[in-house]
Amino acid sequence: AQTVTQSQPEMSVQEAETVTLSCTYDTSESNYYLFWYKQPPSRQMILVIRQEAYKQQNATENRFSVNFQKAAKSFSLKISDSQLGDTAMYFCAFKNTGNQFYFGTGTSLTVIP
Amino acid sequence: ETGVTQSPTHLIKTRGQQVTLRCSSQSGHNTVSWYQQALGQGPQFIFQYYREEENGRGNFPPRFSGLQFPNYSSELNVNALELDDSALYLCASSLASSISTDTQYFGPGTRLTVL
């Protein structure tokens, strides 16, 4: 069975600083997708960034980038130049070839002015 | 916002009852997934529908069932409600081929309380 682990329940960062959120996963499959989702307080979950396992190059979306280590089954999210609007719950998620999705328990990020 | 809507926003039921939750996908999206999110937890995958057929299922009992309609709206039905079914139910739509699933767009959720 696939599992996704986020070992940091809560984190905080000063505005304009950089923060890294950790995620590890367990799977025996070689082809899969990884995602980071953001869930602001009382608002809809939105996709932050995605990574296909067959791509070695780390995905980047503006201030958001990932460090994908396939052998270590690690998928961390780096947020650069943190902004107040980045305050949210962040979920790491995994999708297998059977179209099943697995989410971690989330990391609550607070950006401090 | 994502263009995905869900109804109702909140719902209160009693144990043993049945409930139907509804989701309207983003225009043109042919795939919908449903999730259960307990308080303080990550979403748990219930199932996914692609072109009106179930296309993947998580570890949920058969009393959780779904439908997807030709206009790509969908329903989640839960029979014989239990107290542990109290949660936020999320739907997410995407545009998928038979090969891969594209980005999911989540709705705001339906908060179900079972008393």
C-alpha cells in the first residue's frame, strides 16, 4: 500500500524568507505522480505544483520548487520569498497508475510579518 | 476560485440515514474524484469516475457509492450513515485521457455532521 508522510505538523517562516516542507512516500511502483496542494483557511484546495516520477528535472512554479529524490522517495517543497498569502495547510499527495490518490496529513504553514 | 461547486454547503443527518452530495465539475472536465477529509486530517480518496464509469477506488465500504452524469456533474451517496462519516467531503474535477489524469480542481466541500 502507498503511504504519504509529512513529518512537520506546523511550521512558521518570516515574510520574504525561504521555507522547505518535507514529504516522504512509500510505493513499489515506478511510474506515478506527486503533488503539493495548498488549502487556505476556509478556502478551496488548490494545486501548487506537480511532478511526474519519470521526469528527473525538478518542477518549478514561480516561487515554488520541489526537490524530488526518487530513490529516497522524498518530495520536498521549497517556498522562496514567502508572502502572507502563503499561510495555509499544505498537503503532499501521490497518485498511482491505478488512479488512486493518497494524501499526507498536512503541514500548517504560518508566514509571520 | 476553481469553477467546481458543491451542494449543500452543510448537512446534518442522523445515524442510519442516507445522504446524497452533489458536485458540479468545471466545464469540459470528464473526471471527478471524491474525498473524505476528517477534521485535522488529509483527504482520503473515496473513488474516481471517468466518463460515467468508476475508474479507481480507495479503501471505503460499498455503502459509499457514486454516479457521474453525461453533463459531468456527479453525486456521492452514503447509506447507513455512521458517526465516523462526519467529515468534509470534497470533490475534484479534471480533464483526463485514458492515459493520465491532469490537474485536479477542488470544490469547496460539503460539511457532513452525523448525530
